[in-house]
Amino acid sequence: MGDAYCSDCKKATEVVFDHSAGDTVCSECGLVLESHSIDETSEWRTFANESGDNDPVRVGGPSNPLLTDGGLSTVIAKPNGGTSDFLSSSLGRWQNRGSNPDRTLILAFKTIAIMSDRLGLVATIKDRANEIYKKVEDQKSSRGRNQDAILAACLYIACRQEDKPRTVKEICSVANGATKKEIGRAKEYIVKQLELEMGQSVDMGTIHAGDFMRRFCSNLGMNNQAVKAAQEAVQKSEEFDIRRSPISIAAAVIYIVTQLSDDKKPLKDISIATGVAEGTIRNSYKDLYPHIAKIIPSWYAKEEDLKNLCSP
């Protein structure tokens, strides 16, 4: 804040600087005294691992420890205008000759970032996937393999290890054409390579049906009460020996909960939202049916409502 002369108030008044718009505004009448101001102060960049003695008045993004030069390299642009053809062609050959040893990693990290953004994943998962790919690439054993499947598998493993699992079908939807079968094979290959490097088994984390519930319910547009009932039901289902995959159980629970509500969802819609085949949902429903009275919360459905459910 400061004082300036306002032509509308006809006096020196206190003004406020709006940093988002770059405007200087009179605090008395709201008149914009100056617009589109340029902030000429230094641009600051600090990181937690830097000491306080370092000069923070710098620009640019953080370095990437997974790259040889930290990801901070200088690229000389091709000259324009009056320079000779010899100089131009020489610089072109120099740039195209693999001047950046991390070119493969940079492209891979960019692809992983794009897939992560499409799935709405947090940065920690993306970083974990980058680390996994770097370990595989360092072993130089992935040459000749489907790189799209390798990158997708790295992302799938990272989601599992960060306790934010995604289904293979979800990963496949952003995997640049890699099939579920190819991603599955790539996942097994990567796990084997990591185990050889570490000398121990890889912790893939435990998948629970509840990990997928909120996302699946959101895809179906279910109301908050139905989502809460589905989450409670899927937690109760873990108390019983239901030999189905967590994803199949989640889909079957959603089917049951929606059938007990006024907003019933067709089996086809549930199949599309969860990525589980209709026949698999039916079979999982059969396995859950004997335990419905203990799984579905009593506040959501009464015993009479449960009896009205279609028997498998």
C-alpha cells in the first residue's frame, strides 16, 4: 500500500496494488489509477535441501536427479540469416548426434507425465514411476521390448506401491496402444528385473476393494448416501472368504447398493464404469448374496428390502 493522487477523489489517497491483475487501485473510490504494471523485482526459487547461504535470486525449474546433468543442459539454436551453410549444417549434425545422453530418459519421463495427468495421479506416483523406469533402463535389458507397455507397467507398479492402485484397464486406456496382455507381461518382466537388482522380492502393496470404490461410484454419478453405504459394505465383505478379485467385489457391491436405491444402475453401466465384465459381476454377486444381510448397512436398507433383491 501507499499514497497517490486520485483524479476522481481530487486528493492524495491510499492505494492498493492488485498483484494478480497488475493494477493500482484507489482504496476510497475504486478507480484504477494504473493498469498492467510490470513486476520488476527478482524472481525467487528456493528448495528445502538448499542451504541458506545460496543466493535464491535465480530462475528456472528444479534439477532432476535421475538425469546425468540434472536435466539442466544448454541447447545451441541453429543460426539464422547471414551465417554460412557450413556452420549451420555442422551445428545441425552436432545436435542430432545424441548430444544429450539422457534423451531416452527425458522422452520416457514425458510420456509417464502425460499418462499420469490423464489419470489424475499425484506427483509422487509419477516420480516413483520415473525411478522404476530408470532402474530398468540402467540394466540395458529392455531393448527390443514394447516401450509403451514398459512405461505403462512402471506406472501401474508405482500406483500399487503408493497405495493408489489403478486397474490394468485404466492404465491401458492411456498407454498409447499397449494392450492389457502386453502391460501384464511388461509388469512381470520389470518386477523380475527389480528383484534381481535388489536381491529381494518387490513390495507391490495390497489391493483392497475399497481402493477403487470412490472412483467407481464417481464414474456412475452415485449420491453421497449410496457411496457411503458401498464403502461400508465393501469393508464388511473383507470379513468373509469371498474368492474374487477386489475389483470384482467392488463392482458387485456397487450393483447391490444401486439395486437397493431409487436410482438403479443397469449392469451394463456398472460394467463400463468399473471395467469388469457383466458375467464376472453376476458371478461375484452370487458369492456375495449369502452374506448380504451382514454386508449392507442396516441404516441403508431394511431386511424387507434385502429380501426383495433378485436371487442369483
